[in-house]
Amino acid sequence: MDYKEMLKPDLVFLNVDEKDRKGLYKNIASKLLKLGYVKESYEKALNKREDEFPTGVVSEHISIALPHANPENINKPFVCVVTTKAPIEILQMGYNTKENADTFFFLGIQHSNDQLTLLQKFMSLIQNRDFVDDFQSISDESEMYQYIQNEFAK
């Protein structure tokens, strides 16, 4: 799959004002449902998966989360880029330790073999200081879309 095809201009939401994970997930799930990317079951499945298998990832440069739900909750593949006004407490993948993140990449994955490749792509990006600096400096949604598209094309 061409991962840059999973990102669309209507899937970038910057500076979202939510105080906690469940509020953020409800907000984004509602947007994704209206846009036809997910099923009604998505929000519940997203929270259940996050409770069981946290998706927070910490690098030297940034703390992010890669929330996703099982494929049966997805109508079409997507990557949704979200930043929040203030950090939100989440748990770190594999360690279940608390971390604060203000960057979320919601992944709509329909084939499990795509998940590992996409996760590896994000791990590579967040370990790149130049990427993180550029990413964090962007406040315009269309500019962010173009930037991520270019990064996925590399």
C-alpha cells in the first residue's frame, strides 16, 4: 500500500482542544465517522484497544500516540494527523508508563501486515530531529498535510 495515499487534506486537525484521551478519541471518532472512514463501532473499539494495548511512543525529540482500532471498524484506510492545544496523558506502548503527548496519528489499518510497516515509518520519523522540529513548527492544516505527504513519499 502507498501510505501517502492514506493521508487526505480533510484528515488533519491541529490544535484540538480536549482535556483527556477519551474526549479526544470521541472528538476524532465523530469527525472520522462523518467523513465515512470508520464505522459506528470505531470509538468504542479505539478506547478498548488503547486500554489493552497502549499506543504512546516516546523518542528523544517527541512523545506521540498511534491510536488504532481493529480492521473491522474501518471503512477505508487512513492516517489522521492530530495535535492538541495541551498535552494529554496516555500510556506508553509496551511499558504502560504514563506519558504526555500532544501529537496523535490515528491509523485506519485494514490489513495487519500494513500496521508494522506504518509503525516503522512513524518510528523513523519521530527519531529524526529535523522532522520533529519542522512538524512542531507547522500550525496550518494544509501546510501540515503537504509536509506529511512529502515525508511519506521519501
